[in-house]
Amino acid sequence: MNKYKKLALSIVFDAIGYISFLIPGIGEFTDIVWAPASAWLMTKLYKGKTGKIAATVTFIEEALPGLDIIPTFTLMWLYTYVFKTKETIIEV
């Protein structure tokens, strides 16, 4: 998948997480559904060990009240495509 398509999806998924934060009273109940769904989406969007770690962080962030403002999908995109350095293999 194109990295910019992943960025667009990340922004959409973060916006969905914000919606539950904006609706007082109902938002806490939607987080019960959104927390595992967002964790699953994170593992599909970002593969490997980092995707699994990000899924755990996303689940905790969505499940705990008041933390919905953290854009975990977008932060993961930034980590993957901006900040993460490529591993170089040195043959001996």
C-alpha cells in the first residue's frame, strides 16, 4: 500500500477515535467497540513487531478514558516513514 494512502487512512482512523471523544456520555461506550477494532486495524496497516506494539498502545489509548486525543495512527505513520532509520546489514 502506498505510504500516502496509509497516511490518509491513519488520519481517518484518528478522526474516528476523536468522534467518540466529542460525544459526552456516549463516547465511553463507543470506545468499548472502537478500542479492539482500532488495534486490529493497526496490525493490518503496519505489519511486524512494531505494528503489534502500536496495536497494543492503540488499544490502551482508546480503552482508557481521556486519552482519545492522541493521534496514534498518525504517530505510527510518522515513526514508520519519517523517524525510523533503515537498518543496515553489515556482512563480515
